[in-house]
Amino acid sequence: MIKNIIFDIGEILLSYRWTYALEMSGLSEAEGNRVGNLIFSDRLWYELDAGNIMLEEAKRLYREKYPEDARSISFFLDHPEMMPLDRKEVWAYLPKLRDAGYKLYVLSNYGKELFDMHVLKAPFWKDIDGGVISYTVHVCKPDEKIYRILLDKYDLKAEECLFFDDRPENVEGALNCGFNSRCIQTEAELTGELDRLLAEANS
């Protein structure tokens, strides 16, 4: 029986328009995709999410490592407010889920400065019972340690949890720890899952 719903943040509770932010630096769509993939696939992004480096240091290291893309990368990292988009339709489900008896948590990879800017004051946070953010524990999904930290922190049973994430490797990490888990690719897919949970609770 599912008692706890656990949400990733990126592409689950928030959408991101990172290509838009890079295009605003003057790149074409194709170049924006290339530079964005370069940023997020580099180990430096993991270190930022894990709280092992701060944003200013990450900016410097990216510029040193990719001098030919330094201007675009600097613009992107200097304007992180351009990235997130609200998912108000998803947020509207949260109080309904709580009223139906579910506990709601987040489990997300996020660096401190970006979390403070994107999430800390987001309206959905008032409906969340708790969570674990990677920078606070210095470990990121899909490392199984972070899932177990969440379970231990709130005395949860993995088999009573349903975890939503947009990345297959993070879903696999949750499954390996005994969670129920779904890989979500669209907002409509997520709201469909939430409708199902509400129907089950009210049946």
C-alpha cells in the first residue's frame, strides 16, 4: 500500500527551459543544446549538486575547462533565474493528495544556491512534509545512499513509497532500494499518475 509520494523537483515539480537561457546568450538552438549537454554531463555539475563546490567556483572551473564556450557558460550560470518554470497544475494536486492521506516528500539533486533561488520559496513547498536535497548530504541520485538517507530520516518503509523522477537511472536507484518508482517524461503523464493515486485513496 502506498502511503508516501516522493517527488524529484526538476521536470517533476518544476520544468526547466535551459536551452532558452543559453539561446539568450546568443547561441542558436543547436548550439544551446550542445553547450547545455556539455554543462550537465560534466562531473562539475555533479560536484555542484553534491555541495562539494559552490556556484562561483563552478563558474570558474567551467570557464577554465571550456574556454571556447566560456562566454555562453558564464551567461547561463550568471542567470539561473531564467531556467525554472512553474508547474501549477501539478502543484494543485499536492493539497488534494495530503487530504487523501498521503505524506509528500522531495528527493532531488540540487546545489545550494540554485535550490535557494529556484525552490526555497516556491509555493508548492508549503504542501511538502519533508525531503532530502543532495547538497545537504553530499551524495546524489542514483547513489543508493541518498534513498536510504530519506528512509532513515523520516522512518519510512521503501515498499510504502512511490517515487517520481524523469531520469531512468534515478528510478532504477530507487527500485534497487525497494521503492515503487515511475519514470515520468511529461507533465500530463505525472498528473495521470496523481489522478490514479487519488482515485485509489478515495475508492
